[in-house]
Amino acid sequence: MSTIDGVPGESRTTPTPLSVRPARPADRPALLALGHPPAVVQALVPSIARRLTWTLSGARLSTLLAQEGRDGAVLGSVQFIRAWRRSGTWMFGYWRVTSGRRRQGIGGLLLRQGVGLLPGLHHLFSHVDWGNDVSSLAHQRLGFEAGDRIWGSASLGALSTIGAAAPAVRLEEVARSRWRELFPIYLKAMGDLWPRLFPGLGENDFLTTQAAEAPPSPAAGLAPGLVVPLSLWTVHPDRAVAGFVLARGSAVTLYADPAACDAPLLARVAIRLIGMGMPRGRTIALRGLPRDLAGRSGPITARTLMGMPDAERLLEGAGLAPRSSRRRRELMQAPSASPERRSPHGPPWRRR
């Protein structure tokens, strides 16, 4: 989920020239000063071991900072995460500008430089908390579109209390050979914007994007793309299929048909999963939520998908041209390890 504080406003000139560069371990105090919690700072400037784990999984991340001049104060940050090797789709988050320097175009500068620097970035998305109109407006001013489906999350225990427990729903396990049959429900739950962010998405690979839907916990050491056990059950409130539940390791997601999704259905699915042995405190991600549930007070944290299927628009809007591959490499070679820990062969996440 993005923390969006760099709201571009009317065109203004900043007091001093700004530069954008990759974050380094020495920047951790500056990131804390921006307001990022310590666990998030560890995700923004990860250890070599964690970054290597991400790279081996096919994911890639890059944290960029905006600062005054070449050696001035750090004014903003953003992190970009690529889902997997074959994807030109990146997610961004932790988009933040220091108080007192907002509405000066610094947030937009960070995103434009990221699109210009990161090779293969063609599609871009983020998430905005439901009701955060300031963040939504910041995205829209830069050209992002709002998705037509609401996403959310809640703990199973809390979700089980929002509706009547009876009649119970059935969860039927689905053999892998039949997963493709659930693609139409997946499209209903995800909405029209998501397939445009992943061109070519089809019934044979749609579950591949599940790991890219949201960033991992800052404290987690796993990255999207790692091979973990998958289990899938269809949801039957009656004879019809109202959605399906996907368990990827400890991560659980309900993809619901918005026409069939309501508070009782969510409560009964949560009760059934708890009955199957899942902890009450486990968080379940929710896709295809109706808008009335998103706006209701309760345990569900709702979010809106904000996407830009053609990320080059960010550069065109600023009159910029994409940087050459050579220039990208030069700008992204700032060390992320302290000198005493740096390998003579270069950082492990850059070696091929």
C-alpha cells in the first residue's frame, strides 16, 4: 500500500535544484526523519541478503530519493517493485515528501525519474486507502486511473463477526487442472483496470499476478515470485459459485463476484476458513468488494487501485524522453552496501 504525501499542486519553483538518486544504507536516518517507521525503512534500504532473495525470486526493487542539490537534505522517497522477470509492470509505494515541501512537484519528479531510470517499466500502479481523496487527486493529476473494483483486507476473526453465520458456505477444493475455469470470476473481482496493467493475462497464467497485487510486509523476508504451495477452493453459498479462495503459503485471498459479495458471505467464508484451522488473527485479502462495504465502519481496510497502463505518459507529460539503457545503468550504480561490505565483483543483485 502506498503512503502518498507528495501531492503535486500548481506549478512552483523549488528554492534549490533537486536531484534524484538511489537510496543507500547511510540514508536510513533521513528516511526515519521523513516519517517512515523503522520496519519500512528496512524495506526501503534492505540488507544484501534480503535483496538477493528478491532478485533470485525474479522480483526487483529500487528505492529513489529526492534531495536538494547533490549533498543536501533528503526531501522525498519512493520505492518501485517489479513483480517478476517477464513483467513490465511495476508497483510503487512509500511515496512521501517531507512536510513543508509538499505541493512543489517533488512527488511527481520522483515518479517521472523512476519511469525514466528503470529498464522495462511500461505499466505502473499503486494503492490508495479508501476515502483518501488527497492521495487519489495526487495520482489523478499525474494521469493515473482509478480501478472500478474495491480491494480490502481484514483479520479472519474480525471478518467473521460482520454478518450472520448461517447458513454456512461450502468451500470445495479445485484441482489445478481446473483452475483456468475460474478466470471469469477473477476478472470480475479484479475489475477492468488490472488486465490492462498486465497485457496478455489469460486463463493459464492469471494466478501468477496474485503475488504482485500488494507489497509484502516490511518485516517479511519473502518476495513476490517465490515458489510456495498453492491451494484453491471455490465458494458456494448455494449451488452457484460466488468466488474462490486462494492460499499461497500463509497468504490468503478471496476473489469474490461483486454481484454476490456482501457482509454475510464474507463472514461465512471467514468462519469456514477458521474452522479449517486457519488462525483467527490471519489477514485475508479481499477482491471484488461492493462499495457500500468499503464505506462502512468496521474491520475491513479498503483500498482503491490506481494504475497507469502506459507509464511513458509520465515522461511525455513533463516533456522528457526515456533515458538510454547506458545512462540508466550509470545512474543506478550507486552502492547499497557500505564500503567495508562491498564485494569486488559488485553487489550480488546486479550480477547475472
